[in-house]
Amino acid sequence: MAKVLVIGAGGVGSVAVHKMAMNSDIFTGIALASRTKSKCDAIAASVKERTGVTVDTYQIDADDVAATTALINEVKPVLVVNLALPYQDLNIMDACLAAGVNYMDTANYEPIDEAKFEYSWQWAYQDKFKAAGLMALLGSGFDPGVTSVFATWLRKHKLDTIRTLDILDCNGGDHGQHFATNFNPEINIREVTAPARHYLNGEWVETPALTIRQQFDFEEVGPKNMYLMYHEELESLAHHLPEIERIRFWMTFGDAYITHLTVLQNVGMTRIDPVIYEGKEIIPLQFLKAVLPEPASLGPTTKGKTNIGDIATGLKDGVEKTFYIYNICDHEDAYRETGNQAVSYTTGVPAMIGAAMMVQGVWTGEGVFNMEQFDPDPYMDMLNNHGLPWQVKELAGPLAF
């Protein structure tokens, strides 16, 4: 039905390409490009062995708009799926505009020299994409992505209005390392160490990173400490569902992770400003990334499950109700299917589904869109059918905290 170009050959890119190959009736051609072509070749070999589908591979520096435009013109996809670094979002959007091709990503743009997470830069492309007759879909991962679709599904089927929304992200996996991140270390640590923010009655409330903690008992994982953080879907949900009074995002971290991170911060290893070392400029966080385990290498050793979902409280027929909608994903099952652990799987599968929504014409439009602007039902159906089944249950009341 359609040919797509995927940019980015990390764990998420690997999962997305594997799942696209498993749906060759939708994705009739797949091209994969990255700064390091050998990574693309390794993914292509795995895809060929597991599915029999051939993936074309290319080398590209996605910071180079002209080169990326030339590659898009060579491949001739109907959609570019950006699974590269968030710093590269705007350059890839520019290349899509130049080549006249639709765009999709899983994470919002952030400047490389500042840990600032907001949609303003990409929302500013609205008029450009609309004038070009093109569609850009932002944030089709799990969070952001599925968590926004969960909210709109609850808003459509279970609640007339949503008053409060909490997004809970739990990774109960154990990879056997003293300290490692389950996705790109540089992006992960920038995100975790940024000030926490939540939305309350039309205002943003900011608190120091990792200072507000609660415990929650996650099904099939158990009780875990979770910390209030900022995540970009809070901004888009507050914008597109302005009825919501409070939106919060929580993520679990073990005590050992917090201890290691605290030490790294205290000695300056999480800095994103350059320092001079032996006459050369280096960025400490990028050096730290180089010495930490590659997230894609954690698949064979990671055991346990993830549990990610939304808890929404609102009115139904004038009565206040609370619903919890969530997915549980097993690290070992994800690895058996795609050769990647569940954190990559839970982002890569939604990337494939978002791409499917676009290339099949299920979700259409001209301009820049977030996930919650579309009908959630077809996306939710594909989650159930492609490895991320969800469940919903009514709770006795809202969260006590």
C-alpha cells in the first residue's frame, strides 16, 4: 500500500521496522537510514531472518537538511518516520517540506543546548505543512502517544468530561546492570533531571526534579516509587482538552538508579554545556552516554514487565467516576518477537501504528497534529492486535494524592 522511510536505527527504530515488516500488506516498502549504516544493516538482517522482508538501508546525517531531502527524493516514500534524536526533528520536518512528503515522530523537538521540552517549535510549522498540503503527526510513541489516545478513548467512551488525568509509567524490568538507561542515555537523563512541572487550573506548577514521590501498586509489577516529572503530552493535552483541571506525569525509578543519578549530577557528569578536556570541548553528558551500556544491548538480559497507563476522573451522566486504562508489556516477550526489550517495544509498536494510520488514510489532515486530535478507536484496535493489548477498569475513587 505504501513505502516509508524510517530515520533512526536505535531500539525504537528496530522495533518499528520489524513490526512494519510483519504488516507488509500496509507497508509495501521499507527504507531505514541512520548516521551509522551498519546499525541499519544489522536491523535489516534481523528483519529478513524473522519475516523474509527486505529493508533497504542508507547512511544519512539527519542534521543535513539538503542531504536528507535528497535521500527522501531518492527513496520516494509517502511518509518519513522520524525515530532519530529529538534535536533533529526540525531539520527532518524541513526536509519533508522540501521533498513534499508527510512526517511523523515519537518525541517533541528540544534544542541540543537546553533541556527544554515544549511543542512551540513544531506547532510553528502548522501553516507551512497546511500550505504544502502535508500532514505532520507528532508523538506517536507510548508516552507521548498511546497515553494521549488512552485519554481521548476514555473521553469518548467512559466519561463526558475529564477533570483530572494522571499518566503513570512503570518499568519493572531488571537488566542486571549497576546503572543503565532503557533508552538513549542522553535523552533519558536530560528528561529526568529537568525540573518537574504539572498543569493545575490553567497554570504550570514547577518543582525541583525528583522531589515529589508517591508509591503505587502496579499490576504484575508490584509496589513502586514513582516521581512527578514533566512530559510533553501534558502540554498538548492541556491545549487540546482544556476542560482538564489537573494533569500530572509520574515515572518509576528504583533507589539504585536515583543514587547513581544523584552522584553523577553532583560530580557534573549530567551537564549539557561544553567543558575543556585536553584542549578539546566535550559535553559531559555525551561522554557519559558513550561509557554507559547501549540500550539496544539490554534486550537479552532484561526481565520483568512494564505497566503504563492513565487514571482519569470526571463526570459520566452527572456522576463522578474514575477509570484506569493501561498496558502491561513483558520484556522477554518483546525480545523474542523483535530482539528488543519492552521499553523500545512500547515506543516502536505505536510508531508503526501511527504510520499505519497515516499511510492507510485513517487519520488525515493538512498541518501539524497531536495524537489526541484524532479518533482513538482505530488506533486502540491496532494496539490490541499488534502486541500492546490494553485493559480498562473502574476504580472506587480518584487517586488519594
